[in-house]
Amino acid sequence: MVEAPGTSGEFGVLPGHVAFLTTLEYGEIRFVTDGTARFVATSGGFAEVLDNKVTVLVDTAEFEEEIDLERARKAKERAESALKTLSSDEAGYLNLHAALMRAITRISTGSRTGQ
């Protein structure tokens, strides 16, 4: 089983799922293999379901146990602080917003390990 944050909303895939291709948003991909759930923080990309296989191509991916929560919290604070000084049409705004979304996703996923 795979669950992922698609651009049109979260979706789930079970064996025998119809083939499709979609874009992914910032968020968490959850998958279960041999009864064990794994969680991966991602920052967007693509997912393809074909022949009982899910393939993802993402900009960034970190397993929950690889995430440095303190670093992610500091990145979130820096991005929030910098965004307060910019309007949405200024240069750099989109990069800072992306940094904030990555940090929020990393914090959410990394918090699962009880760090």
C-alpha cells in the first residue's frame, strides 16, 4: 500500500490499482511493505502507478529516522522570519515559501520517531 500527497489531493494505491501518473505536493509518502509502515518527507515531484508498481520521482526525500528535527525547526523559524519581510510578489518569496513547506513537512514526518 502507498499513500501520497497528490496535487489534486491525497491518494492511496493498493495491489491491482489502475495505471496513472500524477504530480506530488510537499508532504509525506507512506508505504507498507511486509506489514511494516515507512514514512518519507518529500517536497514534490511525480508518481506513476503501472503494473502493480508505484514509482516516485521527487525533488527531495528523507525517511523519518534520517530527519534532524532541530535543524528542521531552525529552518522553519528562519523561513518564517524572512517571509515576514517580503510580499508575495518580491524576488525570493517563492524560494522562502518552499523552504518553509519543506521544514514543516520534515518536522511532521520526523516527529514520528520521538526525537
